[in-house]
Amino acid sequence: MEKISFNDVILLNEALSDNQLNFRVHLRNVSERQAIWIEPLGICACEGRYDKLYEVIEKYFQEKGRKVVYTDGKMEFTLS
């Protein structure tokens, strides 16, 4: 499993902000694995923006040669 750095979290949050997406991502360690969970910053502000959110996340990690694997209803992900 690929490691996720704090720098990845910071840069991904910047990319979300640059794309005017009202989400924030957070790093957590669960059962000896790392995961990033997605926090919507308001229901109305995020409605209809999930496809763009996933596009930005996947593009960010694809540029680093990494693949995103979603869990928890696509509100958390790990890297493979």
C-alpha cells in the first residue's frame, strides 16, 4: 500500500480550493493503514460537485503514478 504524506494532503486541499470545491481531505491511520477521508464543507455547497471532486483527487494522484481506491461510499480512499 502506498504511503500518503502530509504534503499530499496539503497540496490536495489546495487543488480542491483552486477548483472552488467546498471539501477538505484529512489523513488518518486505521488498523495499520493510511486513509484519507473527505469532509464536505456544507450540504448545499457540495451538492452536484462530487464528480468534480473525484476528478481532482484522481488527477492529483495519477500525476504521481498512484491509483485511488475508494471505500466508505466514496467518502474515504487509500492508494494502491
